[in-house]
Amino acid sequence: MHRIIYTFLLCVSFFPTRAQYSITASIGVGTADAGAKDAGFLSGISITNYRSLTGGITFLQDISRSIKIGGALSFQQYIVKSEGGGGKGLFNGGDRIELDENDAYLFLGPVLDIRIFKFLYLDVGPSVGILLKGNERYGVGDPPAFSATDGAQRTTFQIGIALKEPIRITDRWKIILSEGYNFMPGILSTTQAYNNGEIKSNFATIQIGVMRRYPKQQKAAKK
């Protein structure tokens, strides 16, 4: 985790300091949008997604009046419960199973910020996630007898988009409302105990943040 934060700060330091830039800290609510990656033996299960705390820090550097670039460090927690079974050919011939996921990731990646209207911005960017905590268990039977499993991916990749609505407080401070959705092309975890079925999950967020804007530095006048 310390290496990720150090890498983020190192990337930020490469931007020129004489142009305007901003730093935003956000917090909010997120929810996984999980489903089985493949049909077949996972097609008969029911998947429930739960809300969780999410947040992050974003650095943006002005390129023009409408475009900014920078980087973002964010936290996402996937809380998913899968249930199913009792059918022929499903879960080793009819076993009932419950799979509980509670996986937390720290994501780091670049951000492109585009102003669409005066009070509406679009953020787009890929990011790589590192597993902070993987807490999974599966249970078989009714009621299920639980055991621990370790199918969460150590690293993952996503592409995020977000709409942002700034509310001006002062010349340098703004409140930022944002709604985002992150697409995960790969998988979140595998059900190792049952034929290595794969679960994938996108992630949706609603956040509120505080932005501090730093004005362009003026060159000292020559004497």
C-alpha cells in the first residue's frame, strides 16, 4: 500500500507547478454490480450486491480551459453474496451453496477531465487495483456449513467514467458531486471449491468531495 501511495505522489510531482492545478478528496457510497462471467453451472445462482464505503483523492492539472489531466487514488469494496443450487447438474449434482465475498481494493491510474458544460464535467481513465483485503467463504448444505476460500484476484483492472457537478464556495474551494461507473473486463474472483466458476463485477459510486484549487504561480518581476 505504501508503494502505491508513493507512486501516486511521484507521478503528481512530474506535472509543472506553474500551471493551475487542483486536489479533490471524496467520500461516498459504492456498490458492486456482480454476475457470473460464464453461463453453465453458475447460471442458476442468485447474486446480491451490498453497498459499501468508497472514496479517493484526485489530482488534476489544467491543459486548457476545457481539459485537465492527472491521476486518482481510490478505494473500493466489493460485498457480494451468491446463493443457488438444488438443481440437477448444478453445484456437484444438486448441492446448495452460498458464496460470500468481501474484497477491498486500492486503485491507481491516470484521469482525463473534460468540461461538457459550465457545471458538468466528465472524467475518464483506466486504473489498476491491488487487493488490500480478501475475505471469502463458501458454504454447502441447508443451512450451509462454511469454509474459507481464497479466490479473489490479487490485481485487477478497470475503466472508469464519472460525471461531476461542482458547486463553487470561494475562488479556491468547491464542493464536488459525482456519479461514477467502473467497468472490470476481467474477473473479481473464482469459486475454487466448485469447478472454478468465475464471478466478475463492475462498480457504481455516488460521492461528495471537497476540491482545493491552486492558482497559477506568478513569475517574480525582474529588477
